[in-house]
Amino acid sequence: MPDVGLIVGASLMGVGGLSVLYGTIMCYKSPNQYYNKEDMEAMVAATVLAEKTSQEKNDKYFDDPIEKDVAQKKRKVLSS
């Protein structure tokens, strides 16, 4: 009688193989999408604007200067 670990491992290998096969088929089936320079600049600008507005919202919650300083340090560490 096969061990439980063998059954679980074989089933996970099968699922992994099927997902690789599905990804390969979808990669070849889907049309190639190219973005021109203006589209890329618009997407980047939208992302930067969204980050800036979220930072402004977060900064409104901090009234204490010490908490503001800690938040800025965390932001610098996370962005590095």
C-alpha cells in the first residue's frame, strides 16, 4: 500500500504539470500585446498618482510629529 506522502506528492506533481501545460498553451494562444511609449507613461503616471494620494491619506492620520517621523523612516526603508 502506498504511503500517504507518496500520494500527496504525486498529486501535487500532477497539478504542477497541468498548470505548466495550461500556462504554455495560454502563452502561445494569447495575442502579443505591445504598449507604446505614451501608454507606458500614462500607466506609470497613474501608479505614481495613486501612491501619492495614498501617502497623503496616511499622513493625515498622524498628528504627532514623532509618529510622522517613524512613518517616514518606515516608508524610506520599505522603498529601498
